[in-house]
Amino acid sequence: MDLIGPRDAPIDSPAIRVGPPTTLSAPGHCLPPDSPPCLIDNPLVKHRSTRDVVEDLRAAGRLIQVDDEVDPYLEMAEIQRRVYASDGPAVLFTNVRGCSFPAASNLFASLEQARYLFRDTLESVRRLIEMKIDPSALPKRPMRYAGVPMTALRMLPRRVRWGAVQTRSCALSQLPNIQCWPRDGGGFVTLPQVLSDDPTDAGNLMRVNLGMYRIQLSGNEYVTDREVGLHYQIHRGIGVHHRAALDRGESLRVAITVGGSPAMSLAAVMPLPEGLTELTFAGALAGRRTRMIRGDHAPVYADADFAIVGDIDPAQTKPEGPFGDHLGYYSLQHNFPLMNVKHVWHRDDAIWPFTVVGRPPQEDTTFGQLIHELTDPIIPSVIPGVKAVHAVDAAGVHPLLLAIGSERYMPYLNSAEPQELLTQASAILGNGQLSLAKYLWITDDPSGELDIHDIESFLRHILSRVDWRRDLHFQTQTTIDTLDYSGIGFNKGSKLVIAATGSATRTLPTEIPSDLRLPDRFINAKIVMPGVLAVQSPACRDPDDREMLKQFAESISTDDPINQFPMITLVDDSDFAARSFANWLWVTFTRSNPAVDVDGVGSTTLHKHWGCVGSLVIDARIKPHHAPPLIEDAETVAKVDARAARGDALSKFL
């Protein structure tokens, strides 16, 4: 990655600087100074605010400062997308149109930069996780784990009466109103830390839920400066608190904080094992106890840069969205909870951190990489027999999950038929956010040679072994990710487990047979990877067009040469789907609902079990009910193209 240090900014580019920060004032009132640090805090840790993060990255040559005016409507997001795609550094925007606050993006520019931010604490967190997996490790290697008790103390959240975030106040409309995609419903908070108090145990910091649920600041029917939209998805912790509040006839007290230690942002999206809360994990990763302000409101993160404090109205919802989301499509407008805002606070010299989500990879890809790095060792202790799982970022995360399990049932039989893998698949689909998986591919790995993060090799391994007559296991009329519009309704769809074991039974073809003949109206067959074919199909414009899948499968005989390919995907544009493996992953798994969009050559149903003799066929065309894909605004693209032509320090990443 090219890094921008103090000597890299051209002397004739005053709009882009690396040097002392500009102090920006904001309206409000001053409050007492911050409280002293806790004695058990790690003295090496530097980040208590976004300003601390920015200056740390600047000192390491990992940040560009942009001083000329940027537009929060689409332009800042377009810049961020390009900088991330170019492996660029963090960016500090000091002159946001219509706003007094600076904003920073790309703080998690890469896995290497994320490791840099947590360089003083990552190893202690890893050792803590090792201890959780195997408590007997302590007496065996006491020197390695000597620091674990101190890390454990730092995990305990700390009550305080005041925090730096309360230094000043402002109106909601004075916050950066950043809109990332043309059809978004308004401005959104894209790195929120949403804290909710447990109504059944108010004041207990160990029962506080921290999650990253998107917040709509403006637009739609929200009353300016008084209301924000709070969008949380299925299987989220805040839903438990909200249900408890509704059962008691109460409002749910909520605080939305932005900024502070980057540990809080990571903790908000971390899938944590039982007994470990987000605030305790944040304390371990931050190297200091998480300071929480108590009062007549939800607990507020004291070191945040900004806090929006209020409660969820128990009797009202309002339309939220649309919003360009991480599957690469808009999540559409639906009614979601409404938050009545009572306070908006911020630090002196506060900086607004933001990111952009969209078709992967984006900055949240880095979150996923670091999460995998930290949680991979825990998986075997959470789900017995499961060695590894991988939610595939290129496929939108939840649509495709890979897993390596174990086959230990009656090993003396040397069976090539999945047995224990099916038990483990059920356990995976019943576990937290893993339950949102739509396609689960699972196999065992007795030789220990499979790399679950090498997605193409993993799929080849299964495709060379799978028996489509036996190894397909559907779940119908079930829940799927809220953001996935491939299903039959809001949160509704199906799942497919593909489980295979044993030795390879076929060689995957790498060339199209010379005698291949496609059914009428299907054209341009392309090889995506060994064993996988993409076929261009007529567009699906109405429900009757979905019969194309059945027509394709039924028009091919079981001895047709095309069956050399165990998997065929019907797509709108086979050139696009085959151009890169990432394209095929995205198209195939975000645009199909297994129970409706999977068919096969020579299909059969035996004892209510569906399978096929020949190729498995997935209809991955865009359907009329799907959400529209994300497309950049042409005028904004031209504006940022013009920036790229300037030849300054930012230009090289645009």
C-alpha cells in the first residue's frame, strides 16, 4: 500500500495537507474537564477519541488531509469508495459543505492498518481467547498468560458521572448529513454504536447491548432535529431489549454514539461467544475499561466524539430507507422504529468517522477480515465438531457460508455419505448470526489440507465429491437476512445445505465440450471455474418467466455433455458473471432463493427429499421483486474524476 507521509503533499496543493490539525469550533456549551484515567488502563494505548486515531495515523504516514470543500451528498462517499479500492490511506475532510465538523473515512483501510490501530492490545486479546478455549493453558504456560488477569480487569465497564462527549451540544441538523448513494432516503450514520439498556435490569452495564444498526438522520417523514430512524435487522440483540420494553409498555432508552476508540466500532459488529458482552470485548481491545455515563438516559459511551440520546417510541414507526447496503443493492423503504431525540452532545474538536457500504469489497470487508482472525480459533469450542466457518464477503456475507466439520460417526464403516456433517450444519444454522446463512456448503477435511478462505478451492473440493441425489438439504418457509430481497417476503425465504464428504468422484471440466448444445434462447456459455458454467438467459420480467429455469432443466437429458459440469448458473449477462470469480459469487448467491431458484437435470423426489441426477441449475437472474443494484451517480463520478486529474496527494487514489 502506498502511504502518504508529511513530505508527500505537493507544495502547490494547499487543499491537501499533512501537518498540524485545523481546530474547528462548533456550537454548544462547555462542561467540566474529563475525569482521570483508570489506574489499570494500558499506558501504551493512544486512542480515546477519533482525533487520537487521526493523529496516530497521520504520524505513521497513513492519512491524507483534504482541506478544500467536499459535498456530503454523494461526493465524499465516491471518494471513499475509490480510496479504499486503491488500497489508500485514511482521509480527513476538514471542510464539509454545510457543516462545522470535520469527517474521517477509511480508518480501517486494510487488515494491516486495522492491526496497526490495535497493535498494543491485539496480542493480549488473542491470549484471552486462548484462555477461554482452554483454561488449563495457564498453569502450562504461566509466563505467556501472565497479563491475562489485567486484561480481564480492563474488560469490566466503568460507571462515570460525566464524559468528554458531553462537553458541547448541538442540533441534529448540524451533524454531517452524509448520503452515500443516489436513491438513499437521506443522510445516515454509517458507523453508529447503538447502546440500549435492558428494561428488566436497568443500570446493569453487563446487560447493555451494543450493536451497529444504521441510523437515518434526515429525510422521509422524520421531524427535523427531533427524530431519527433506527433500523435493526432480524436476530439482533436490541430486539430482545425492545421486546421487553414493549411488554412493559415502556419506551426503550437508547444512546447512539459515534467515534471514540475504534475498539467500540469493532465490538459493535463482533459475533461474540456466550458470556462475553460487547462492552467487555471493547475494553479488552481498547486496553482500558469502557467508561459509561449513567443518568436519566441510556448508558452513553463517555469517550465518544458524538452522542445522540433519546428513546424508541413504543407506539410509532416511520418509513426508513432506502439505503445502499452491503449486499450491493438498496434495502427498500419499510417501517422501522422511531427514536425521539432528547440530547445531541459532542467533544471539543470532534471528528465524525464514516464509511460507505455497498457491493463488497468495501471498508466493512476489513471488519470481517479482523473478525475472522480473532474468532476463527473460538469456533470449535462453540460448535462441537466444526473446525472453521467463513462467511463469504464477495457474496454479500450472509448469502454464502462455508464450513469445515468432522465425520466421526461409526468411522469403521468408512462411509462416503454425510452424517455428522448434517448435525453440524443444523447447529451452525441455529447459532446467532450464522443462522442468517442462505447457502451453507459444508465438508470434512481429514487430511487438514483445506483452506476455508480459499473459496474457489473449497468449492472445487465439494463439487468433485457431491452427489446431487443425496447431498442437498433444503429449509423452506424460514427466515433470511432482512437485507436479502431474493426471498418470498420481508425476512422470508429458504436455505440450502450442500454437504459432501469422501473421495473425489469426478474430474471437474475446464473446457466447454465441442458438442455442447444449449436449449433455445439460452446463449453464450462461459466457464467460471472448473466445474461451473454460466449461461446467459432471457430476462425475467414477470412471474411466468421464472418457468425458464424448469424449461432449461427439463430440456436437457441426463446423458447430455453439459452434465460434465456439476453446476450451471443461469444469469442475465454471462460475460459479466464469468469475468471474475467475485462477480459470479455475487450474482449467484445474492440473486437466488434456493427453494424457488434451484432445479436440476433429471430431478427426482424420494421420501420428500429432492435431488437430481445431472447438473444442478441455479437461476441467478434479477427477478422483478428484487431490490435494485447500486449504481454511482454520473455527475458525482465526473466531479471526482476531475479531482483525480489534479495531480495532488489524493489524486493517486482516485
